[in-house]
Amino acid sequence: MTWHLTLENIAGIQSGEADIEPGVNAVRASNWQGKSSFLAGIETAFGTETPLTEGRDRGSVTLATDDRTVTVELERTDGSVRRTGEPYIASERDRVCAALFAFLDETNEIRRAVRTGENLEALLTRPLDLENIEAQIAELRRERDQVERELERANTAAERLPKRQERVTTLDAALEELRAKRADLDVDGDAADAPRDELSDLRAERDRVETRIERLEATTERVRDRLSERRADRESLSVPEHDVADRLESVRDDLREVERDSELLQSVFEANKRILDEGRAELLTEVSHEVLSDTMACWVCGQEATRDDVESQLDTLDGRISELRAKAQEYEAQVEDLEAKRDEARRARRRKADLEDEIADLEARLAETERSLETATTKRAELDAQIDDLSEEVAVAEDRLTDLESEIKYTEAELADATEELEETERQAEKREVLEEEHEALTEEITELRTRKEEVKRRTRDAFSATLEDLLDRFDTGFETARLTANFDLVVAREGREVALDTLSEGERELLGFVATLAGYEAFDVGERVPVMLLDGLGGLASDNLQVLVEYMADRTAYLVLTAYPEHADFDAHELSPTDWQTVSYGVDAQSSS
């Protein structure tokens, strides 16, 4: 479906609009006619950039797609640009993926890192920083711990099940035997008088109380042992006394400040360096070409200077940028160390809290059990006294029948208790299979999260190798192959030997930059969430190589938008012309056709 993009005060475009068709879209024009600004408008609509036109207070982008219309507005406030509206991409992680792996303009960080020979690990794994993997693992661990406790109870129930089944069978058989013996006694009705019935009830009750006392004594011993173990665990637990949160926040603030300073100086450096490298100083000041050196008026301070003076100042500025980057690395190491200490302290405090909760529960349970034991012991003593008094009133002839009645009642009570315990044990044991499956699923999910970064790194390296192998068949390069090392250094081989990146041509380095971005594109499945890919700053590629690259990229995205110069060969593409766009050129409003 056709997309329609409308721009107002975005980068170098004051106003303009164009249709974007499925497949390849080429913005063809000379310099200063809004090609890159048009791509910046797409990035604005997707939420990755805020390129408000210099000197303008407001701007906007509207992108109408087949399923919705997105409007993003920009406003300059206190020297910064604020974005309002809902961009096409809502997730911060997806915006990072788009900026790194789909929006491949000249300032793309991965392309720039390849050009300068920097390590690529931090860039190619940056989206993982937004997944909060450790928090997810902690939550899953809590769920798994709960399942483990329930599974332990289910396993214990399963172990007890045979004995409890055997006990029910034994009691049932014993009860049938006792009832048969009672029938054989053929005692007349006078034998079943009140004293005998009462004595039988008392003995049955005493037997139940004695059984209860035995269970309570066993329970008391187990609880005491468990309580002793947990108190020992608590005493042996070391909990850090100092909280590093304040220090961590301070170091993070320092890191952010250094990074902001570095980015600011870098932008100043790159802008001035580009003016000199492209020989465009005349745009800013008058240049006098002399025999030994060009002289000019410094476009910052107005003082007379030579090109060497300006380049020297840029070298000094570059050194300062390097110092700031080194300082940022120091702060990053401090942040990692403080985060590790903070997490260790949190785990210790959580463990101590869990132990204290369990100790409190055990102490309460022990007190309750001891009270119940004391009550049962007192009750048994009372029953013993009552039985002794009543036994004297019962005739010797009735003793056997009384004993049988007592045993029958006791056995019936025991059978009822055993049956109830068996049913409860069966219910708990039946949960075991479901709990084991849940535990296994949680463990697999935790393992997957733990290995998430390494898996993404592996997929990225594999995708790099596969993409490069595919592209090497299409390009005639001066190197044989390249690969990403385990540490994400880019290694290039020529004639069987490793060579430095700076020995490659500009086009070859650009090709490797695109391969690296495509590796991240595949590893993070960016195409499933970002339906467009942007290409800009392609001057380092020859026209025929550019066509090959465009065809290759077009197979991986629904919408491909690129910039091209008039002299580039025609693409099999929907051509976008900036003729009707109102643009800004050299600080003066002008039509793009001028």
C-alpha cells in the first residue's frame, strides 16, 4: 500500500510531501535539495530523530500508511527540541533497533564505527540493554522457588502414599476382624450397659490422645531442628552495611555528563572537519590562497588564521574527545562494579528477610505445637484417672467385650483419619506432574534469558558471515573475506592474511558497514517490526555497486527509501523528485529547484 509523507520544518525542508510505494523509492537530486532531510522526516515519524529546521520553533511530520496515520510534532523549548504525538514505533527497544539496523544514513553509528575501525559489540548488542533481563530472571526465579516448594510437598506426598495406602488397608482388615470377634462373644443386652460404654469411649479417646501426643512430639523435634538450622543460616549470612545506591547514581550522573560533553564536542569536530575535508571553507569565510598556505578569517572568532591553525585546533579538539571517551569508559566500569555490589547487597537482604520470616513462622509453629502437646498430656492424665476409677465398676466378665468395643472405636477413628490423610496425600501427589512441567518450563525460560546475550551475539556473527558471503558473490572486492571475532572486532583477510581496515577502499569499508548493520537486522528480527529501510550517504559506492546493494536490501524490507544523485544509474524504483519542496539553502529560503 502507498504511504504518504508530509513534512513541515524538518531539517532542510520547510514544506514538502511525497508518496512512498512498496519496494524501492529513490529520492534523486543534487546536493542541498532535501534528499537527506526527506529521510530524516521518515526517521522523525518513526520516533528516532527530532531534526527541527534551524531557526524554526515548530515542525511536524505526518505519515499516512495503509492502517493508520501518524503525526509527530516538534517544538523548540529552552534550546532543546521536544517531541509530541505517538510515533510509528512505540517501543524504545524497537526505536533503537531501527536507528541502528534499518535507518542507514551517513550518521548511522555502526557504519561510522566500521569506517573508523571501532569495536562493534556495544552497538550490535545495544537493544539487549533495554530488555531488563536480570529483572525478568529474578521474577522467574521467585516463581520457580514457589513451584519448587509445592513440588517438594508433592514429592513427599508421593513417597508417603504407599505407606498410607498400606495403613488404610491394614486398619480396614483389623476393623473387620474386631467386629467378627465382637459378634462371636454373643453377650446379652445387659452387658452393654452405661459403665461399659463409657469405659470403652474413654479408652478409645485416650488411645487417640496418645497417638496425638506421639505425633506432636515428633513434630516438635522436627520444628526445633529446622529452626536451629535456619538460625545458623541467619548467623552465617553476611549483609553489607553500606548502600551504594547514592554512589551509583552519582557515577551515572557523571557518566551521562561526560557522554553529553563528548557528543557535543564530536558534533562540533565533525562539522568543522567536514568543512575542511571537503574544501568548503568559502561557505563560512573568505579564503586567501597563498603560495605556502591558505589564509582565512576564523569563522568562530574572526581572527586571521591558516588552514594549519584550524587543523591544529581540530586535532586538539579530537584529543579532548578521546579523553572524554576514556573517562566515560572509566565511569562505565565503576557503574558495573557498583551495580554488582548493589545486587549482591539486595540478594543478601532478601535472603535475610526470607530467613527471618521463616524463623518467625517456625517459632510460632513450635510454640503452638508445644501448647498442643501440653494440653494433650494433661488430657491423657485426666483420662487415665477416669479410666482407673471406672474400670473397678465394670465386671471382669465384661472386660473382653469392653476392650473389643474400645478397639473397634479406636480403629474406626484411626481408619477415618488414615483415609482422610490418604485422600489428601493423593491430591498432593497428583499435582507432581503439572508442577514438574511448570518447573521445567520456568528453568528453560531462565536459561534462555541467561544465554540471551550470547545467543544474540552468535546469531549476529552468523548473520554477518552469511550476509558477507552472499554479497561477496555479487561484488568485486579487493579482500577475500571478513569476520566478527568473539569480541566483535572486525577482521579482514586479503591474500590469506589479516589486513587493517584502513587499507581498504572507502567503498569496501562502506560495504562492510552495511553487512554489519544487516547482521543486527537479522539477529533482532528488525524487519518484523520496522517495515522500512533507509539508505543515505552512498557516495563511497560506485554506481553499479550501488545498484547491487539496493537490489539486495530491497529483498529484506517492504519499503526501501534511498538518496541518489542525478548521475547515478536508474533504479528499478519509484522516483521521488524534490522539485515542489520548499527547502532551506545557505541560510536563505529557496526553492529546491534552484
